[in-house]
Amino acid sequence: MIGAGFILYKEYTMSMNISSKMFLSALFLGLILPVFVFAEELETTCAGLLEADTGCQNKSTSECQALLEKCAAYYDEQSTKISEDLTKTSQEKKTLQNQIYTLQKKVKNLNAQISQSTVMVKDLGIQIQETQGSINSASSKIEEAQEEIAGMLRDIAKEDKKSSIEVLLEGSLSDFFSNLAYLEGLNSKVQELLDSTKEVQAYLENQKTKMDDEKDELENTIKVQSLQKQESEAVKKQQESYLKLTEAQYQQQLKEKQSIESKAKAIKERIFDLIGVSDAPTFEEAYNMAKYVSGITGVRPAFLLAILTQESNLGKNVGQCYVTNYETGAGTDLKGNAKTRVMSPKTIPSFVELVSSLGMEPKKTGVSCWIPMYSGGVPYGWGGAMGPAQFIISTWNLYKNQVTATLGRSANPWNIKDAFLASGFLLKDNGASTSEFKAAMRYFSGASWTRSEEFYGKSVLAIAAGYADDIAAIEASNK
């Protein structure tokens, strides 16, 4: 009996264990599978959003914005995971296969970042449209209130012109007092409308400031996306060249690259890429300028060189346009093609004054072209940045006296040395000695920036790291 009981008990517990395992498995799948399916569905949905010319189909504005934000977070998460994988891969042995894998990962990472930027552009476009709607509504309310106030003031003025005798003769004493009460009511109503209009006006100003910030963010996001696409193309070309090599050829190439003497010679002969500058210096000449500026400002030479490289290559449009119509801000490109927007008419007088003082012809002085951006079909934003450092006129005016005092002559934003020095002063004020990343982001976005814009700062630091290696090679060869 004891043996039979034990067997029955064992069979019971075994069946319980099986049931428990099945229950736990089902529970596990129930918890994990929806997450997997959701991620897969989100990827498909976000991919569809990227391909769509407009926002989200069959969704309200608020639903569309919420979905866009989810997609931005999804691509950010994908980029972070790939970056972690790249960090691990970079620590492994340098083989051709490893390098090709790394480049493939970099392309995938850049694609995720480009997708995130695209989603951000769509989201900001919706925000700008909503803000514009609020501005239009507030403007209409102000116009209606103004018309109503004007009508009341006309009535009050009309009644004020009448003498007391005229008013009494027109009606009874009761009518006279009723008219007085009416006028007092009008005065009170006018004051209420004035107070209300002031509140709406304040709201309107806030909305305009909000929209300006949104447009600035959109402009920066588009610029960052341009940088991401440029880097992606460069990585793809590098990957293609590696695919043509054998392992032995790659190791030989790596060995040659590590030769300080040959590397230093190539670096010294390399032209520092500053588009829009006729007398672009060699890298060694640019480095010597950066060292000179570093001695004055304390900004690290490699970091300063990286900033100027980033700015001069941004959109490949530095100095590619002329402003010829001072009333509209229109102009042409270097080939004479008409451009409807080049520089804001508000800043043109300062620009003309600066250029004329330098003995140059304003209508024949190249500035950056406008990056086409639209909100509801209406264009906004301007070009007009000057020289290698890409300073707009208001920023240049903040530093030109400092540059003039240092050099002992009039500062010129198109002069390579002046541009280096002005950038150094600005980066110093931006806190480069404490945080080069923050200094770079302030150079690009001002006091605040979004996470999607941080690609700019990270890209600058990556360029600076490469320049630091180049500088070390030059210094070693000069010993």
C-alpha cells in the first residue's frame, strides 16, 4: 500500500510539474510575444511613415504626433544598440572582415539616425502648422476686437459732440439718463475689450516666439540629416573599397597607414577643405593657424579644426550665393541662377555696411545659400552665413572688434585667419575648456538643443579625434 501510494503521489506531482511548466511557458510567451510583435509592428508602421509624403493616414493630429514621437524613440533605441555593438567590435582584432562588418554597422546606425531625423522633421512640421493656426486665430480675434472697439469709439464720439440741450430735446428725461448709462456701458465695454486684446496680443507674441524656436529646430534637424547622409555615403564608399581588397592587401595598407613618416608627409600636403575660400591652406598651414588661435583662446587646435571642417562642409554651399535684391533678400548662385531667398532683408543693411567697409562689393560677395524649408507651403529661414566659420552678420558683429584688436587691422570674415580667430573666441565663450561637446552644440544651436541635433557635436568630436592623430604624426615627424 505504501509503495502504491508513493507511486500515485509521484505521478500526481509529475503531472503538476508539467502543468506548472506549461503554465509558466504560456505566461512567458504571453508577456514576451506581444512585445516582440509590437516592436515588429512599430518598425513596419514607422517605415511606412518615412515613405509617406504627408503625416499619418486616418489619424488625428495628436495621434499622429504621439506615433511620430514613438518612432523617434524607436530609431534612437536602435541607434544606441548599434553604437554599443560598434564599441565592442572596435576593441577586437583589426582584420578586413572585422572592418567590413564595422562599416556595415556604421551604415545601419546612420540609416537609423537619418530615419529618426526624418520622423523629427515630420513632427516639427505638424507642430509648426498647429502654432501657425494658433497665431492666425489670435490675429483674427485681435482684428475683430479692434473693429468692435472702433465702432464703439465712433458711437461715443458721436454722442459726445451733442450738447446736453440737444440730448434733452431729442427725448424725455428718462431717455437722457438711459443714454448716459449706455455711454458708460460703452466705455466699460471698450476697456474690457482693450484688456482682452492685450492678453491675446501677449499670447500672440508667445506663439510667434514658439514658432521661431520650432523653425530653428527644424532647420537644424535638416542640417544634421544632411551631415548624416554625407557621412553615410562616405562610409559606403570606404566599405566598397574594402570589399575589393584581400586580407593580405588590407594588412599591408594598414601597415603603411601606421607609418608616421609617410602619414605626416601626406597630411602636410593635404589641402584643408574650406569651400568658398580661394586660398585654402594645406593642413599644416591650417594647423599652425589653429595653434596660434589656441595660444590666445585656449581652444584645442584639433577641436577648432574640426569645427571649421564641419561648418565649411555643411551642405556644400558656403559662399555659393550672392544677395542682389536688398528689398526681398533674393539673389543668384555663382552660375547666375535666380534664388528667391538668400539673406533676410532685416540683416542686409548690416551686411552691406560691413562688406563696403572692407572695400568689397556686397552684391558680388559670396554667402551661404538658403536651405529650402517650408511650412504649409510657405518658405521660411534664410542663408547669408559668411566665410569658413559660417557666422551670420549679428554673430560676427559680436566678435569683429575682438579680432580687430588682436590682429591690429579690420577683421574680415572671409579671411581664413580671421575666421579661425573669431571661431576660437566664440568657442571659448561657449565653454570649450570645460566641455567641447557643449561648446560645439552651442556653436550650432545656441543655448539649447534636442537629442536629434546632438549628431553635430558627436561628429565634430569624431573629426577632432582624427585631427589629433594627424597632429601627433606631424609633431613626431618634426622632432
